[in-house]
Amino acid sequence: MASISPDNHGLRLVTRYAVLTLVAVIFVFPLLFMVMSSLKPDTQLLNDTSSLRAFLPVGDISLDNYAAAFERAPIGAFVLNSVLITGATVLLTLLVCSLAAFSFVFLDWSGKAVIFSILLATLIIPYETIFIPLLLMASQLPWIGGDGFEIGWLNTYRVQIIPFIADGLTIFLFVQFFRDLPRELIEASRVEGASWWLIYRRIVMPLSGPVIATAAILKFLFMYNQYLWPLMVVQDESIRPVMVGLGYFTDQLNVPWGEVMAYLTLITVPVLAFYLSLQRVFISSVASTGVKG
Amino acid sequence: MKLKLALITALGAFALGGAVSAQTELSLWYHGAGSANAEEALVNELVEEFNASQSDWVVSIETFPQLAYNDSVGAAALAGELPDILDVDGPVMPNWAWANYMQPLGIDEATLEGYLPGTIGRWDGVVYSVGLWDAAVAIMTRRSTLEAYDIRVPTLEEPWTGEEFTQALMTIRDSGDFEYPLDLGMAWTGEWYPYAFSPFLQSFGGDIVDRETYQTAEDVLNGDEAIAFAEWWQMLFEENLVPGTSQDAADRETGLVNGNYAMSWNGNWAALPVVEAFGEDALFLPAPDFGNGPTIGAGSWQFGISATSEHPEGARAFIEFALQDRWFTAFSDGTGLLPPTASAAAETENYAEGGALEVFYELSDEQALVRPVTPGYIVQARIFESMLADIANGADIFDELDAAVDEISRDIERNSGYGH
């Protein structure tokens, strides 16, 4: 029987770390390039792209691009809008979709299988294909708010949130996860007289951390990256999200690349913060369900 | 007495309130959100001055990033939410007029006499929009460069012929002193292609679409002249006379000034850095003549009135207010673009007699040709861009020209002739 000598073990360790470092570098370099480029004037930034200098804080380094970016666009408002729209959609999605999934998995009602099949079928329809009818509908929908009764949802936060709350993918993720929960727990609770709402709130949801994290991250990324829909339904600058704001940095021909990189760096911060805050749960979710973000 | 005073005060307040509410709000959409130059500030200044100049209308401005502007207008038109005053790119205007996004401008055409051709937007013989500025393209280079290779300096009266131009490029290439003799700006995509390169095709005698009928591209985009153009275009890349479609944006920005390129085909918006770098050695040359006259593109952003505006008279009043030499001069000085009238040009920093960019006004006046005035242009422009890129990358020119003609003709047919 062959044994692993200390030398072999060391070699394997070195190889493993080398490969992992290489993979990490591949993933980190785009971010590094973005941050470093945001600190350089355009001419230097563009000249550096052909060498490793692109990833290093060398040359004429300053925060000028950030100052210029803040002058060019109301970045704070865009980020706040995106965080608000995304945050509200994520929370409402988690609530609505988990309730729908709970119903599909634990409640008995007629037509459940058919409706679930239809729901799954919606996964193959890209949002972009329904945007025009959705736009026409949104422009005619009634609303009762602070200003009383009104017609039309355009130019509001709600038109950027409500159409995206319920979605087939999130319901599917919850259904898959709920199906793996021990049925005995639910049945025992029912025998003890617990209501469905209590079971949902006290038993099912507390056990669903991984799928909540997965669904939240997927929805967060989808909503934070929204471009076409807000572009179609929002004309008021004060409620525009970050991705539409990116357009402030390009015109027909010239692009201030340093400012673009500064803007991208700034709008990436909430995404990274959100991801890192859920990273541990997300990884355990990937490990346990095989769902990839 | 107190009661009388209170009544007078109340009446006064009511009258004042009445006066304020008598002002009707007009909405204006503008494409330049985030533009680093002075254009956006000047548009705001224009609006403020208009609002202060009269008591009937109040214009409120909503700015959009250019990248998203046309799509936002399209979506708003679908939803019935168009503003009163629209900012529209010259070549796109016929599409918006045809699609009923816009209504005729309705101003006295005598007002527009003497304007540069690219600043007036006409569709179906009717004026729909008017611009406060235009742009022009030229060959930028250095006098010393041409002299070093014994190349004639062309003039407006006697531009380079096609052969002279090509020979000049080959002479410079053979010297080995430059990475490429000419930079066409292949790093820029989108509207740059039809704006900057279709004039070469037109100078050969071809065009993107048949301007007599606007019903087909047959013969104009795949006829003998277009084939000659396509062969010349492909030769530029095969002979390493110009950088290809993979050109780096950085090289486009700095290649001429850094000495990588001997010449650059670029617009007046990029001219001041060249003047700064080369001083009196800087040259801005007219487009070469490939047999059918030298031509450059024309048509920039303009103002028009939306079809759904309930107050076209107010929108018209605003646009008429903007059509003053003092605004043309202010925009030109602020942005570096061309003013639409000679009288305004004479008052500007750059286009007045002896100004650093004076030649661009003459170029625009003499050589400008607006892009095809048809609603189908927005589709034709994309097809033309793709065709040029493919030919530059070595595709078969006959296949490319025929395919583009078919695609353009099919699109025209699908849209029932686009109302021509």
C-alpha cells in the first residue's frame, strides 16, 4: 500500500493553492481593473489596458473621476432608488413566492398540478417579450394613493416593483426546497392544532434560510440590473435606478472611461455588500440544493 | 376699513393666483443628461430665459441620457405620454414624424432662410424640426506631414480626387513612419458609420437608398458605383491603410496627436485638441471627391413638437424663442459645434473669420448632405453599419451589397413604403 510522503503532500498543497489562486485572480481581476481604472485619467487608463499596469495603482492616481462622476449624475439618488426598488421587490417576492410555494407543497386544492405546470412554463418566457403589453397595461392601471384616485402607474416606484414580485423561478425554488422538508414536522404540528399560517411562519420559513438567501440574491441581481423596463416606464430623473444612470456616461461617440469606472465601482458596492452578507447562507444553499446563482 | 383692506388683499391674492395659474406648463424632453459639456446648462438657461420672457407658458425640462432617449420616446409614444416639445436627432426625425410622434413645426419658413441644410428637419416637404447647431467632419492632419511626403494640400475648391487620396495614403504607409496613414474611427460604432462613411459612398455615386423614390436600395447600394466604393473600402483594410474594426478606443482618441496616425477622419467636436496639439500646423481638409462630388454628413439634434401636444402654440413659441443668433452663438461657444447661420458664426469664438475652426463652417455649407430623409433610415443605418463592418473584415462585397439591398428593400416593403 502506497503512502503519501510529506514531500508529495506539500506538492499537492502547493498545486492546489496555485490553481485556487489562479481561479481567484481570474475572478478578482475584472473588479481590480475597474477600481484601478476609476483612479486614472482617461488617456492613461486607455494606454494601460495593454499591460499589467491596468491592474496596478500606478501613474497619475486621484479621485478626480469620482468627483466628476458625482457632478455628471445624481449618483446618490440613483443608488438609493435602486436599493429601495430592489429591497422592496426582494422582500415582497420572498413573502409572496414562499406563500405560493407553501400552498403548492402543503395544501390540497383542485387544479394545483395544472397551475404549477403553467407556472413552470412561464420560466421560458423572457420578461422583455411582455414589456410592451405590460407597459400599455401599466399606463392604464388605476391607483389610490396620497393624491387620491388616479389612472396610470408610469413614473412611479410601484411600476418598478409590483410587476416583478411574483415570478415562476422563485416559486419553483421554494417548492423544491419545501418538498425536501420533513413532512413529519408539518403533520405533527397539524395534529397539535397549529394553523397553516403558524406552520409557515414558525416552522417552514425558519428552516428555509438557504433558499431564502438564494432567491434573495437572484432577485436582487435581477432587479438591481434592471435597465429596459425602468427606461420605458420612468421619465422622472428623481426615481431612476442605477443602470439607467449608466447612460449619463455615454453619448454617441465619446465615453469618459474613468468616470464610467468610478460609477461602476460605486454602484457595485451595494451588490457586493448584499452578496457578502448572505454569502455563508448562499454557499450552504448551493451545497445542499445544487442551485447555482 | 379693515374689512375693505382684507377684501382688497384677498382680491389681490386671487388675481395674483389667477395670473400664476394662467401660465400653462409645457414639458420638454432633452437627450443630453450627463453631457459633460455646456450643452445641458445652456438648454436649461434657454428654458429659464424663455420662462422669464413671457407670462403665458412655463417650460419644464426632463433630461434623459442619450443612450436611453430614443427608446424612452418610443415607449412614451406607446403609452400616450409624450411631452409637448421633443428633442430629436435629425436623421431620426422622419421616422418620428411618420410614426405620428411629431407634428409639423408650423413656423414661418422664411425664418429659416440661410440656415445650414443639416439644421432643418423636413419630412414630406414639411418642416418638423429645427436645430440650434450642426456638426461637420474633416480629414485632420498636419501641414508638415503632407509636406514631408510631398502631398498636395487640398482645398474646398480643389479637394483630393479619390486616386490622389488613396495614393497619398499609400505613400505615407510605405514610409513606415506611422502605424497607419489614416484613422477612420472604426472604434466608434452605431450612427458614426452611416454619418461618417456613407458620404464616401455618395461621392462614388451610390447611396444607402434610392432618394428619388425611397422604395428600394436596388442599383444605388449594389450598382457599379457602390461596388467601386465597396472595393475601395475593403482595399483600405487589406492594404493596411486604416485600422480595422478592432481598433482600440484609446487609439481613436489619441492616435493622431500621439503620432500613430498621419490623418484622422473626425468631427469638429474633436478639432480643438488637434489645434492645441499642433497649433498652426493643424489642417482640416475637405472630403475627397471620388467622382460624384465631395460630401460630408449633416444633421444633428433638433427641437420639434410632439403630435399629442395640447399646446403646440406654446411649444412653437419656445422654439421660435430659441432661434436667435445669440443662442446659436452661445451654444457654439459652449459646445464647439457649428452655429446654423453665417451671422451667428461670425460672432463665435471658433467659426468667426480667422477662428480655429472656421473651415468647418465652409465645409458644412459646401459639402453637407443630410442622411436619407426617410422613416426607414433608422433600420437602413443599422444594415449599412453591419455591411461596412463585414466588408472591412473581408466578406465578399457582392454578397454583402446584395444582402443589404434585399434587407433594406424587404423592410421598406414590410412598412408599406414608409409613407413616401
